[in-house]
Amino acid sequence: MHKMRIHRRVVLGLFSAMLSLDISAQNIQVHGVVKDTNGETIIGASVVQKGTKNATVTDLNGAFTLSVPANSTLSFTYMGYKEKDVPLNGKNNVDIVLAEDNQQLSEVVVVGYGTMRKRDLTGAVGSLANKDLKDQPVANLGQALQGKVSGLQVIDAGKPGDNVSIKIRGLGSINNCDPLVVIDGVPTDLGLNNLNMADVERIDVLKDASATAIYGSRGANGVILITTMKGKDGRGHLILNMNLSAQNATKKPHLLNASEYAALSNDMMINSGNAANPLWTDPTTLGQGTNWVDEMFRTGYLQNYTLSYTGGSDKINYYVSGGFQKQTGTVRSVSYRRYTFQDNLDAQVLDWLKVSTNLSMSADLKEQGSYDLGSTYRALPVLPVKDDDGNWSGPEGNSLWYGSTRNPVGPTETDSQKTKGYNLLGNISGEATLTSWLKFKTTFGLDAKFWDYDNFTPAYKWKPTPVDQASRYQGNNKSFTYLWDNYFTFDHTFGGAHHLNVMAGTSAQWNNYNYLNAQKNIFTFENVHEMDNGQKMESMGGNTTEWSLFSYMARVNYDYMNRYLVTATIRRDGSSRFGRSHRWGTFPSVSLAWRLTEEKWYKPNRILSDLKIRAGYGQTGSQASVGNYGYLATYNTSVYPLGTDGTEQTALISTTLSNPDIHWETVAQTNIGFDAALFDSRVMLTVDAYLKKTSDMLVKASIPITSGFEDTSTTYTNAGKVTNKGIEVSLHTINFKESQAHPGWETSLSYTYNRNKIDDLNSSVPYYINQINNSYVTMLAKDYPINVFYGYVTDGIFQNQEEVKEHAVQTGAEPGDIRFRDLNNDGVINEKDRTVIGNPNPAHLFSMNNIVSWKGLELSVYLQGVAGNKIFNANNIDLTGMSAAYNQLTDVLGRWHGEGTSTSIPRAVYGDPNGNNRVSDRYVESGSYLRLKNISLSYNLPATWLRALSLSSARLVFSCENVATITGYSGFDPEVGVNGIDLSNYPISRTFNFGINLNF
């Protein structure tokens, strides 16, 4: 009986289990409708049985039907909306409301005199939020932009306190082509180095003409819109940001030691027929000597602190912060300090009136001695830093042996160079809501800058060139720029389908700038060197300039059911910088967009969630290269001996002719692109192709010599043309969504291709610029890119006298010298054999950022690089020249010293009779590089810890900037200026950083 009861229980248990499985396996038909928060149905939303591949999408009415087990969970997703999971618990009818995802659908982009939802854009706009920048240990906001936006080229200056160089969509002019910067609605020339990165909420980059035309005559080079932090509704939060960093140069040159240099000097002397230094008969006795690079470079430190308080209510929002930054450079004596203050306030003072203020203040101090990196590299290792008496040493004796390079370390200690800057940028605005569809906004802005220079050089008797007189130079500068904007905004939807937004108004901006400077020499007591104590007035100068700009502007945005979108813009500018006949210019643009996925015939699917095709055309202008009085003739005063007795009289000398027809440089730009969301918006792709044609570019006017003016005078005319064309790609993917089981992983990629070409220079004769050692390196010529390198082409090394004889006539050539190609085959090597030897403009810009996050930990790995450009390594003219008493790179240890010993490095010979060091492709190298730009590891403290510490949030960050670089460039760093010339550049730093963010 006992066994029968056991068997009965087993059978009943198995039967119950099978019954439960059968019941759970029974599917039900679930019906429902998916809508947004406004009650509008959502077409094409994905409905997925969570954890399976069982899925469907909503139809044209937002409805769906799906067969699923009664106890399953459904997941609802759609681009621009937050994902929603709904357990069924046996229900077969569910109506779903999806909330907008502020990071996608409702992300607001600043577009100039207004904002737009990102998904409604018809032009090319790149955007970055504070979260995209926060973990980079950089001292300058501009450095954090590098590689983050397609079409944006950022070159780091390296030096503490210096601004970065920014170009958008290539070089559009041979003149100034820097973008316009607008901070909280105020156009300004304030450097990005003056902003505290913690105070920046977002950055929007307007790239094509349809986006920049609203800025008219200043939009040709692109526009960077910076929005500072605003308060949010809720209780006040006290936020502390701290960062501590250590910095070192990413690479330092390897130079000869004393023994190696002495051997090189002996070779130079013998090969040139000069006597070698008898003290260096055995170079090995000199040992290592002085390493001037180690003496000049050091570990730099960066400290950055920001304390802010933010909060608000339905009536008032506020954000206030104070920041302090201190940086010691990696070069001896260089330092930088900056203080910042930000105060932003939004107040709904009446039901119909909102008042806002934005105030940014900064003060900075740049200090350094007189340093010269070129002299540091050239200084001879056979000389000490100080002599036996403790004085700064200097070369003395035969200059063929000991050279004439002054001690590079001494001036960093004795000389003083200070620049103090004080900046105030602010605005106050009032926005009146006249009706539910009409607003009026007025804004008054002020951009005030004060900066002072103070340089002092004492008298000293160092070898080889003593300074006989102490000197002090002081300069004071003041600039006030005022802004008054007034505009109406009409915003209304007609019939539930036609949405119209119209902005129209005026803008006035005017500036007054003046400076005063003076230099005095000879001070009785050098430790008391006030200007009053100076005995000799060396120079004094000062001036005042003014400019003004008045504008009418309008923009119309129309969309039909989010399906067809149109943006039309026009601005008419009047500028004081031009003559009356060309004072006004009109700058129109139009762009269209078509969202295919909103069409009725489109069948929604999970692969393609959204597709928008864009096209635009517009004209913008640039007055960045035009002086305040460029249309007027200019005159200088001088003293000339006149009359039979030669009495000196003051004379007025004409230097340039007037040109009342001078006007803006004009850029006409066509842009075609698309935005796509794939796989439930886990892949976001944006592609743009553009053609950017500059006309009326300022070039030198062709003036007959009979006019009394030479062709080299700086009279300009609008006659040049330049073309840029390219492609931009931005891709963001959510590879894995974070869960308890596995980490999240997101990837962002950016790619830019650009080529430029000069179409016209108003002359068939090229311009030659950027002179080094009395030779021009760079050429500007029709049908070539801007700033191409121009010089001789090398063809190996002469190995013997027979090869010298068989070659074209090359004056001074001997075995061991460089052979240059006879390009015109006339049998003589001369300036007619020069040609284009390199293009410094990168064809490709690219970057990739990977972020992996899990359980509070976040790892970010950021790669950035360029390709397709060349660098002219001008440092090597002196550092591998082996023709003067300069120290050299260790590369010259492989120099030619007999037939077959080298095919690339010539012999050492003082005076360089063959011209081995002339401008040639010997110094042109690939500028391509791939840089591990940043690695950061951060940790967000868990909630249990936060409660114990009475914190809202806390974040710890460890990061490294400029980690490693893959490049074929032999120089110190491939990140050089836009002209592609590497000459004594301040070194790029590798930065190790620890940061902490506490939110109370």
C-alpha cells in the first residue's frame, strides 16, 4: 500500500506539471494601439515578446496584433521614444503610450536666433553635449572638440593658455577662414581657452550654408554656437568638480651628445678645408656633455576646480559657478592661471514675460621667460649650462667650432613676459509671449576685453651676444563690442498637419578698440624697472579703431506632418568696413528635407526606423580678412631730408591705394545628405556631401608700376576663387544595451573627406609665402591646393666623382652631396627645377569612440587621426644640415662618409657648398597619424554609498590624454599648424589625470 501511495503521488505530480506546461504554452492574441503623449498614433513601432524573436510592428493606425503566451512581457520601441516593457499577466488588450526620448526625438539644437528639434533639421549641423566632453583631461574647451564632429578640424596649440586652431570644411580662403563663435547668442572673438568646460552645456556646429546663412556676412567659415549651463527645476544642487593632472611631452628629440658632436664637427671642418678643433682630437674624452632638451623640458601639472550651484522652480532657474585653473607647462618657465565666473538666470517674472541673463567672466595670467625651442635643439652639448663662477655660460672662441647659439636656459630665468587678460561676456534678454503663437525677444549683449603685455629683459654680458641695455615693454588694450538683437517668432500648426515657424528681426553690433604701448631702455636699478625709471624712450604707439554691423534677418521653417520640411533664410548685412557702394550684402539660403518613413506607402519595419533625405543651397559671406578701413587709402608718416640744405621735414607717404569696391568674400555652398535610423534606432547614420565655392576672395591687386606702387604693396581686390568639396559621415551604434547580465557598449565614428583647390588668384604668377632661411617653402597658385610646398626633388646621394660629372651642372657638388633632379632637362640645376613637393591639407579626418559601461563602471577608448597630408619638417634643416655649429639629431650618425655608406643622409661639410639644405622633398614627410587620443575609466558610486555620504551622485575618473601615436612622421609630433610647417612648435603633452565629481 505504501508503494502504491508513492507511485500515485508521482503520477499526480507529473500530471500537474504537464497540465501547467500545457496551460502556459497556450498563446493568446494580444491587440492594442501605440500612441505618443499627444495622443497621436505611432506608425512602425516595434512590438517584441521580450527574450524572443517573436515580433511585429504597428500599422498605419498604430495598431498591432501579436500571438504570445499569456504570462509574457512585451517590449515597445520606436525611434526617438523611450523603450517600454509591459507584463501582460493574461491581458489580451493593451494600449501603450510612449514618452519622447529627450536624447533623440526632442533633443533641441541651437541654430542661431532660435532652436529646433534635431529631427526637424534640414541643414548640416553637428552637436555635442557636456556628457560628450566631461572626461577629457584638457585645459582648453577647443582641445575637447578634436575629432568629435565630422567636418571640423581642430589643431592643438600645445602651449598653456593658447587657443586651438579650428577650421570647418577645409580652407575656404587664403586669408582668415576661422569660424564665427557665438556664446549664448553673442557673436564674439573670445578664445575658447577662456571658457570653463564645466560651464558648457552644449556645442552646435553649423556647417552648410543653409544653417549658417542666418549669420550672413560672417557665416562663410562655419559657425560654432556655445550654450552655457542653465538651471533646471528642482531643489538646489551644489556640484564640485576637481581634476589633477601630470603632463609630459609626447616625444622629445634625440640629439648628439658631446662626444658625437665633436666627431661631427671634425668631419665638417675637414670636408670644408677648415682646421678642426685641436681640443677635440679624441672626441670620446668629452663624454655626454649637456643635454639641453632635458634642461628645458620638465613635467607639467594641471589643476582644475569648479564649484557650482544650480536649481530652480516653475518661476526661476539659476546656475552660478566659480572656477580656478593652474597649469605649469612642459617647457621651463611657462605657466598659466585662469579664474572664471558664470552666472545664468531665467525668470518668469510675469505670465507673459520671461527675463534671462547670461554672464561669463574670466581673468587669466600667462607667464614665461624668454624661451626658444629652436635654440634649445641647436645648443652645443660641449658647453655647460653655467660656468665655474656660477654665471650663465655662452659660446666663446672660434665660432666655426663653438657656434653662436646663445644659452637657451638663462633667458627663461632672467627675462619676464606676462600677459594679463580680463574678459566679460554677457547679455540680458526679455521674451514676451504676445499670443500662444507669437513671441517677441530683445537681447542686449556686451563683450568687453582688457589685456595687458608686460615684458622685461635685463642687461647681461653673456657670450656671444651681450645685451647692453635693459628694456621694458608695456602695452594696454581695450575692446568693447555691443549687441542689440530684436526679433519676432511666429509658431503655429494649421489643421493639425501644417507647422509653420517664422523668425524675423534685426541685429546691431558695434565695436570700439584702442591700444597704447611703449618701450623704455636703460634702468639705473634693474630690480626697480617702472616705466618712469627708464632713461631712454625707445618707442611709443597707440591707435583707436571702430566698426559696426547692422542686419535684417528672417527664417521660415515649414513642415507637413513631419514628412516634408523646408527651411528658407535670408539676411541683409550693412558693414562699416566697406565703401558706400558695397556696404550692403544679401545672403539667402534654402534647404529641403523629405522623411520617407512618414509616407503612407512606406511599410514600417524594424530594419529602417527612420530615413530623412536633405538638400540645401545658400550663400554666405566673410569679412574676417577685411580691415576696418580696407576700402580707404593708407598713409604713413616719415622724416625726409628736403631742400638744398637737406633739412629734415615730416612727410606723408602713401602706402596703399584706396579701393571703394572692396567687399565680402562670398561662399556658395551646396549640401546633400541623409539621416537614417536602423534596427530600432540602435544605429544612427548621417551622411553629407558638399560643394563649397568661394568667390570674390581677397587677393593682391595688379597695379601698374607706372602708378608709383609696386606689385608687392598690400592693396587688395575681390578677384580670387577657391573650391572645397567633400563627404562627411557620422555613425553611432548601440552594440549592446546594459543589463544585469552584461555590459552596455556604444560606438561613435566620424569621418571627413575634403579636397580644396585654388581656381583663381587674379594673376598667373604664383604667390610664395612662409620664408625659412631666405627661401620660400609654400606656394599659392591656380589649380593647386592652398599652401602646397614648393621646392627641389632629391635623387639620392652622389657616391663618387663620376656620378657628379655625369649629372646636370650642380654648383658645389661633391661625392657625398645630395643629387637634385633636373626637371626641365636643361642640364643645369637651378630655381627652374623647383616643383610642388607636398600638400599639407589632410584629405581624411577620422575618429572612433567606444564606451563600455556596467554597474557604475564606464570605460571610454577614443581614437583620432588624419591622413593624406604632408608635413614640411623645417626643424631638420638645422638639425640634420651638418653645415654649421649646431647640434644635430642622432640620425646624422648614419651620414655619408665614403662610397656606399649612405644613400639618404649626405656628408657633413661646413657652409653647405652644394645647398644640401635647400628647400626640397628631403624635408617633406607623411603627416598621417592614428592617435589613441584618450582612455578614461570612471566609476559612479552606488546608491547605498551615496546615501551614507549624503550625496546625490559621485563620480571618480582616471584618464590619459594623447596616450600613443602611430605615424610615419619622424618629427616630434605630427599635429602641426594648417600650413603644415613644423618649426620649433610647442610640444603636445601626454596627460595623466584623476578627477572627482561630487553632487550634493
